[in-house]
Amino acid sequence: MMIKHSTSVDQSDRKVPYNLRQSGPTPVQMLISTRVRKSPYWHLSMEAGCWRATVYNRIYHPRGYVKPEDGGAMVEYEAIKNHVTMWNVAVERQIQVKGPDAEAFVDYVITRDATKISPMRGRYVILCNQYGGVLNDPILLRISKDEFWFSLSDSDIGLYLQGVNHDNRFNVHIDEIDVSPVQIQGPKAHALMNDLIGDQVKVDEMPFYGLAAAKVGGRDCIISQTGFSGEAGFEIYLYDSTKYADDMWNAVLEAGKKHNLMVIAPAHHRRIQAGILSWGQDMDNQHNPFQCNLGYQVSLSGKGEWNKTSDYVGKTVLEKMKADLKDGKKPYKLQLVGLSLGGKPIEEYAPDFWLVSEDGNEPCGFITSPWYHPEQGRNIAMGYVPFDGTLNNNGFPIGNYGRKFKVHLPDIYADSPGVPVDAEVVPIPFTESHNSNTREVVDK
């Protein structure tokens, strides 16, 4: 097997560059051992036909139910586009911050204003380190005045939060709790949730990022109108999930029968269309918010809706970056952009960060999240290209729409073996979400 490697992409602003070696599919068998946790829903995913998995937050994470010979991931795509789906996302671990100083502590570690989040509401947030790198982009749930849950993407934020408060400066207790979510996503999500909890909660009146307490399968849950897709959706957070996983899961399956419910893997094809980022894939702790299109999450000193007078981790360096951008400087090398590209339909996860060049020769960037868009009849992707200083009307960096590139696809997707395909920078999201999703900007 020929293994190609690129060293021409300028990653000199990173301590650890992305590994851009092109290895292609490398058939291996995942070892299931006790070093990595099984979630409370693991056995239920097996019963539902899960045939492959990855590791996320040190937990085995189901990532496929329909095998390639039966249509693969695009069968699951049809289910989320036309009916309703349930995902095992117990890997989204819940880190509870509870105590008299919970609001002050949370406000210190996130870039937006925690004081504007009301009890029983959620928000998409980011946490940055002192260098401005994005450590995590969880959904933050405010359960009560003195209790928050960080519903994590893939990184050790629980340990980080405990480290921030190692001296007990804030009067809070911080730890993972036995709460595991599933996602209910698709156009029939409201109908299914009405059948599940309609006598307890007026589902159709829940605002996006709204929370509600309810029982599912007789077990206590928190319901949120959120999700990692562009479809209508909810998440069910089950209390004491190691005890009651079967009760909640089976109640959803039973209620879902008349709605054509299908258990599927997290719908990355649909989240790419919606422009939703995946931490560790589209960004990591060496990307700052501005270069991965999350600048709107950053509260800056001064007047306006994003004024946050309190200090928070990373504030000084982020304000310096924003000032540099305003002055026409380029405080980093690569910018995340949306791309429309040629080639044969990409209907499977990419095993590599496929390379991007300007002229078909030396790579200058790379693709992070590609997939085929059936409704638009084209391949789409998010990826990093050299930052050219283009800003939008709000002063945030964006891709220069219409800018041309070449994408070096594997031969299986290339129109001609070894010949890169044409690509063009386009706006993100590629398809508008049915919910406001991560693009909600204003704190209310």
C-alpha cells in the first residue's frame, strides 16, 4: 500500500500538527476490553444491530447499524430525513457543577455569559484554555440556580474543571454523574415525544434549548430540545442510567413503532449539512474560536450584546486575536471553510484528512468532514485552507466565497484516478437547520 504524506501544509502555529499522512482504510478489529467503558446502552445497541464502533470519551461509541452490503450509512440518512431515529450517545458524559458558586464558576470557564442562562434552559457553549484554544464545545444545561451539567463532546473536561478548582476557590462540587442521553432526531421527533411524555410536558411549546423534567418508561429524565443534526430533535437524559437503561430505551422503541423509529449512529452526514462541528475532527484545543467559525461565542469587553465584564479563561488572548483581525492581521494560518466539490458520491466516513491544494500540486490545506449531499447532488465538506483575511459584516473571519481549490480524493471517489477534483468555497451551513441549533447567537 502506498502511503502518502504531506509536509507542505503550513501548520507552524500548532505544537502538534494534524497527521496528514494518507493511509486509506486500514482493516483492523477493535479490541473490546475493560480498559474502555461500555455505556449503559451498549448491550441495547448490540441488540439493535450495531456492527462497528469507535471510542469517544473513553467509552465505546456505536457508529454503524446498517452494513454496507445493505445500503450502509445512507439508509440511516433516509431514516433521519423522513422518519425519526434514536441514537446511543451515552458517550456525551454529564459533568455536574453544583453548589452556591456554580454560576460564577461556569461563567469563568465558558466564553459566553452564564448569568444569562435561566434555570431549565440550555446553551451551546465553548471552553477555551489560556492560549485561546477550544477545549470543548458542550451543550450546557442549567438544571437549577446552583446546578449545571456540561454535556461533553470528546475530551477530558471533567478532569480539567476539577483542576481549575483545585484550590476550592469556588464553592462547588464537580464530578461526572450517572446520567446518559439518547438523541431522538428526525421530522417525526415531536410526534414521538408527544406519545412518550405528552401528558407531562407540552412538547410543542418547548423552546429550542428548553429543558423539562419527565418520566420515560417510568424513570426520571431531563428532556432537552437539542441535537447533533439539522433535523427537529430532542435528547433524553436518563437519571441512574446504569440501573434503568432498559426501561427508558424500550419505552422509546415501543412508542416509536408507529413512527417508523430506527436506531442509527449519530448522523454525521446530516450534521455536516447543518454546519455543526465535531470536536477532535473539525477543531481541537489548538484551534481558536475565530478560525473554526465560533467567534460569535466569544464575549468581548465593551458595549453590546456580547459584553461580558467578568473575567474568563482565555479572555485576554481572545480579545487580542479579535483586535488583530480587525486591524487586518492574520493571527493564525488556516481557516475552516465550507467546500462544494466534485467526485463520486462520498457516502462513508473519511479515514484520512484529505488534502487540498490551489493548483493540484503542493497541498495547502485539508478536509475534515466530507459527505455527499443527496438533495443537492454534490459532495460537500468542511476543511481548512490558508486564511486570506476575509471577514463578514460582524468582523468575524469567513471563507472567501467562490475561491477555487483542488481536493485530492482517494481513487474510489475521484473522477479519474490520481486527478484532484475541483472545489469551491461556499457558505456554511449547506442546508438550513429545522432548529436554530449551534447557530443561535444572542444570549437571552
